[in-house]
Amino acid sequence: MLYLRAVLIALLCVLPVMPVAAQEQASGLTMTLRPGYAGAYRLGEWFPITVDVANDGRDIQGVLEWSFPGWQNQPVFRRTIDLPRGSRKRVMLEAFATGFARNGTLRLIENGTVLFEQSVGVEAVEPDRFLILIVGSDPALLTSLSAMPISGVSGVTVRHISPEDLPLHALVLRGVNAIFIHDVDTAALSADQRTALRDWVYLGGQLVVGGGINGERAAAGLADLLPVEVTRTLNQGDLSPLEQFGGSEPQPSTGPLLTVLPRPGAEALPADRSLIYRRHAGNGVVIFSTFDLALLRGWASEPQLWSRVLQPIPLFVPAFEGRLNQISLMQNVLQIRSAELPPASALAAFLLAYILMVGPVNYLALRRIGRLEWAWWTIPLIVALFAGGVFVVGFVLRGGQAQLYQVSIIQGTERETRGIATAHLALFSPLRSSYALRAPASSLLSETRSFDDFTARPLIATADDASVEVPDLLVDVASIRTLIAETTVEMPVQVESAIRLDDSDLAGEVRNVGRVAIEEAIVVHQGMFQELGDLIPGASARFDFSGSRGSFPFGVTISDDRMFNRRQILFQLFNNNLMRPSIGSPLDARGVYLIGWSATPAVPLEMNGRSASQQGVTLFVIRLHTS
């Protein structure tokens, strides 16, 4: 008893010292954490975690790790970080949650030792809510928009962030519906931030830039994206037309207005007034107000005004269902014979042959030569031969090498050189083995439910400035592990079009001006399609929806693919809604789209340190210009 008491006393003395030792290793280290969009994140979509680090202690080479405590089988998100003594760094991690997580944990790990750990609260935004970011220094600006009425959504969430916290990747903004920029020098944003904003708009985002006294600064870094050309001239202008446009409540009658020159396709709101201009860019919208957004502060009809300017836009998100519900697109698309079970007839024939050889054939042969006593070694020999034969046949059918398959969807816009690629990956392994898979820098990796590999460990991907790597991807015997890689790419194809669109009358011509052929191209508009055939480089094709057309995607006929079921890909994406829930069709009913194929993968990958040989197919979804 005395011995046990002494042990307990010793433990009580030692335990308080243990955290102090860990703290000493991290002395001089200060970290400030800002998760999501001012603490909010869109359920199932990527969101940023911004970390400001100051190191006044020893040199540190470690890994920043974000996780959701209390949630099982959730992925872990990591980024390497190098912190020399005296360094100051801002690092962004990207993460997503598949459940309504209320807190997350950030750790700094060096050689297995946790140097820093902090848990913070986060708030999930449901997929059917409208999420607005206000970028600027005024925390009270446009807070009234939380009461903004928008059809088709359950409510509006408003968050304020600083310009420094704008993400560097368009896919990390995909969970945001609209962004307001006020009193911010956009020329001071990094090139990656401005590119991310542009790509996000073309995906379906709505960008609002405020004018007024500081409007020229706000427009400086986004000039080529705006619906107007901004001048340096300010004039006192009449704001009263906003009263009739947005609501009946009285509001400020005058204010400084920035003089602008509307660009082709810009729509004035209210009509014939120089107050708000709107223009479509790809799937999204860019809006510029010539007045300062703060001028409407306190106006009771402010939410009604912006509800007439902003619009619910359908979003085509090919990876959403895979991330949120772990459902693999490859499940019904990939046609790998080596991964299929042998037919029942073949198994029955094998068992019958085995029984006959072990029993009657072996007995009759031994009796014929008068050596029945040899049965003690002929039966084990027959068993060994059949077992070896099964192994050899299985090895030949399945092969001895791992095989990587890719189905990519590239979303782009006519005349734009950049697109967003969503690559659905399937790694087949004939043997139980671990693989190191590496994707290009700025790729976002997630995992979907495997075909039959129920022993798979949760995915751990580590990002750095050069690439994103999964260092230990375990695949079971003759199993498939499926992942998703999302990234920006240079558009492999380029098209130009001349389109006439009047109400329900659609006609025009599409020309392939790139170097890559587009296979089995079709034009899609309002749930209908018309076939164009193959478009080789330099070729063009005409279409006229007043003639024969079919229902999309049900009426589309596609040539058989030995490895990938292309028709099933269309059904999965455009019928079963394997993307973020949206209003109506995942394709904007106002848009005209060119959809076509290429028999090559879109995202280069490395496996075990070497360039991976992939069998793949790419689907192009390109929005054409209609004005």
C-alpha cells in the first residue's frame, strides 16, 4: 500500500512537468489562427485556414496540421512550414468538413512532437444558404444583407474579412456566393488573390466593387474584369432612383458618384442611370456601383435593393457529392475487367474439374497402374497444382503493376486560357501495398468511397510550395482506392463562337481554334442539345435549335469506350446531381455550353517518385459567349 502511494505521488509530480517540457521546445513561437471566412465555412466545400506565425526561438522545420476533433474517419490536412529564427510568415491551409463540425484543431508538429496546439470554434453554413463576404475594414458595412430576400435559398449569411485573408485559390472561394469589395486597394492584393477572384467569378461567383471617393483604388487591380472603365472624375449625383428600384423607404438623395464608361454588355441598374452596372463573366457576374457602398448604411430598403442586383446562380460542382457523402463517380463509370469477379460459370467449372481430378480421375489412374498407395502424395500434389494455377491465372489477369485511371471534368469559358479541373482518380493494386501519390502544386486532394477497400485508412495529404503528396496510400489486394484532385489548369482546348440567341431561338457556329481535337461535341442550352460531331483543330460546325434537338443528358448517344462509360459520366454529373445542390439544373439556363471529350487525362500525377502512366478521359464543359 505504501508502495502504491509512493508511485501515485511520483506520477502527480511528473505529470505537471510534461506540458512545460513541450512548451520549452516551442518557446518564442507565436501563432494566430483565423479559420474559414471569419469563422464560417460552407459544408462540403473547401475553406481557408489562415495562420500568422512568428518565431523568435530556435529554427523549426515542421508540419501544420488541421483536423476536426471528435469526428471519425475525417481527412487530415497538412502543410509543411520552414521557420528559421526571426521569421514571420502567413500560411494558408485548405480544408473541408463532411459534417457539422463546431470546432477544429491546429497543430504544429516537428518530428512527431507537437510544438503548438490550438482549438477554435467554427460555424457551418448549410448548402442552401446564400453566403456573402464583405472585404474591407468596416465591420458594420452591409450587415443588413442578412435579411436580404433571395428566392430559392433558406437564408443569407454575411461575414466580414480583411483583404489579407482572401484565399489564393478559386476553389477555396467556391463555397461563397457573393463578395463585396469596399475601400480596398485591389492593386495591393497579390497576383494569386486577383487570379483567384477572376477564376471564382467565371465559375459562378458574384463580385461587387464599390465606387465613390475610393472607387478608383477599389477598381485598380480588377480593371479588366469590371463592367465599366473607371475614370478619376467625381461628381455629386442623384441617388433617388435607387428608392424606386430597391424599395419605397426614403434614402440619401445625393452623394459623390465616380464617372465611368460602360463596356459592351454592361447593364445599367436602374435602367439609363449611372449608379450600378452589371455584366456577366463566364458563369458569374461582376457588378460596379459608382457610389460608395457606405452611403446606404441605415437605409431600410438596402436588403431589397441588393436582392434585385444579386441573383441565385446554379453552380456546377463535380466533386461536391464525392467530398460530402464519399460517393465515387468512378463506381459506375470505370470498366476494369481485372477488378471484376470471375463469372459463376467459370467458378463452377473450376470446382468441378478440381473435384474430378482429386477424386475419380486420381483414383482410376492409380488403380490402373496398381499404385493406390501413392494417393497420399498425389492428392496434395493435385491440390498444390490447382492452387498454383489459380494464383498464376489471377496474376496474369490482374497484372503485377498498379494501374491509375482518371476521369477529368474541365470547366472553362470561351476565350479564357484558364480552367478548373476536377480529376476523379482510381488506383487499382493487384497486391496489398502502399503508394506515394503526388499532385501538382495548389491541387486539392480528397477521398471518395472505395469500391471494396474497407480497410483503407483516412487520407492524409501534405502540401508544400511544389506539390501535394499522399505519402502512404494503402490499397488492399485486388482493390481500388478512389480520390479527387481539384486544380486550375491551362485550357487544353480553345474555341470561338458566333451565336444568335433571341428568346427561344438559338443558332450559330463553333470553331476549334486550339491544337487538341474535341470528340463528340454537343451544344447544350436549357436542357436541350444538338450534336456537332468531332471538331478537329481548325474545324467548325453550325447548329440551329429550331431544327432537330434532343433532351440532355438522356438523349445523348456516345460511342462505346473500352475503359470508361462516357454516357454514364454524363448521367452521373447532370442527372444524379453529383455536385453541390443548386437551384434547378447545374448548368445555367441562360447559358450556352459546348460539351466534348478528349481521350487523355488532364492532371499529371506522380506515383512512387515517377511520372504516373494513366488511362484517362476528359470532359470539357465550356460556356460560350452569347453577347
